[in-house]
Amino acid sequence: MSRKSTPDIMAGLMTGATTSAAIEQDAAKTTEHENHKAIIQNISKQSVPAQLRTIRLESNKEINAPVAEVLKEKTTFNLSQSTLEALEDTWMKLRKKLKGETRVTKTLIVEKAISIAINDFETKSELSELFLKLKS
């Protein structure tokens, strides 16, 4: 599904049109925007080969590790202050414990936590921790 055509209201400004008639004429031109999710789906259907990427460890040792490219989409969620603080604390603790083994990011923590919660719900359904927490 593609997005509706929208008028290109900035074209007049970008091309240097100064009269209102020229701006209205440029604004009448439409620009086709393709849905970004459709683009992601098309790309994800293509095979993405693993690539080698040089990783520098804290010991200044460099290794070449295969890295499969994963398509990601930026999104925003509102978290309570206590949840955000717990995420920050957990992130710092995991970075110290996994020093040099794995690059730990808050995004990675959130992705893994969501994956664990979804898998638990899919296997246990109404007995899953996620379901029980949401129900109470």
C-alpha cells in the first residue's frame, strides 16, 4: 500500500520561486511517497549476506567477526521514570559483567526482554508472566 500523493509545498521555496503564483504552481505538483514499511518488507525478502566487521576490544585487540545486517526501525515509547532508571542500572551492570564479550546496548536489552516476554506468552499463554502482570 502506498501513501496518498501530497502537495510539494516546499518546492517553491527550494527552487527560489518568489511570486505567490509560482509558489502555488509548484505546490500543485505532487510528490509520491512510498510507505517505508513496504520498502523494509521488500528489502527483508532479499537475502542479506553476513559481512565481516572489525571489532576493537577494550584490550585493544582487534577481531574480524561475521555480522548479519538486521533492519531496524526507530520507534519511541514512554517509560516510567523507575523503569528507565532500572534499564540504565541494568545496562551498566551488564556492560561490566560482559566486558569484551558482547557490546551491550539499551536497545539490545529491550529487544531481548521483549523477545523473552513474547516467547513466554506464546508458550504459556495465560500462565505467562506478561499476561499475569497485565491482568493484575
